[in-house]
Amino acid sequence: MGLFKNTKKDKKNDDQKILSKESRALLVGGGFFIGFCGGFFGGGGGMLAVPLLNKGLKVKRKKSHATAMLIILPMSIAAAATYLAKGLVEVRPTIFSAVGVLVGGIIGALLLKKLNSFWVGLIFALSMIGIGIKLIFF
């Protein structure tokens, strides 16, 4: 299954092509699952969004990683607002962590642009394996 319907104008930018019904259904269903997991676990939506885009919809690896950031943005805002309203957020650690998150996000985005897709995939896979091992054993 491809992300887009076949169009007569192959020169069109991917963002201007029409999504197929199957792709829209996969994105809505996958988006629900990503949002649920992110809200329930407090994060991790990007780890689910990347394979959905890359493997499920055949979006190129680097574009999958970059697009995942925008996919998880509304989920992060909605979940954070809900947690904040319920009094579940520790504000002081959040403020200090935000500095590192902003700097790390910029550096990560710059590296994504420069690294070969093979290395991006390898780093992503090793990170997922490492996180899985940590969750199981530690």
C-alpha cells in the first residue's frame, strides 16, 4: 500500500498528492493508538509514529522521523494539559528539563538532516532495543 493515490502528475510534491482511503484509515487508527500510548505512558508516541510512517505508509526514513515530531506535538500538548489540570506535573523539574529538551531537539534535528538514512535507522533500532531491555529488566 502506498501513501498516496496514483496521480497523473507524478511531479507533484508528496504533500500535494491525495491520500488513499487506506492510508487515511491507517493514519487515523495509528494516530489514535499513538495518542493513547503517549497519554497513558507519558511519552513514546514518536517511537510508534516512525514505524507507522516508514513501514506502514512507505514514507522515507528521515521524513518519517521528522514527521513523527509534528504528529506527536498535539498529543503532547493534550496529554500535558490533562496532566497539569489533574495536578500530576512536577513543575520545577519540567522547567529545568525543558532547557535540555530544547537544545537536544535542535541538535537531534540537525544531525538527522546530516546523517545517512542507514545510520538514522540503526540508531533508532538500537535505541528501541535499549529502551525495551531497560523496561524489562530495570
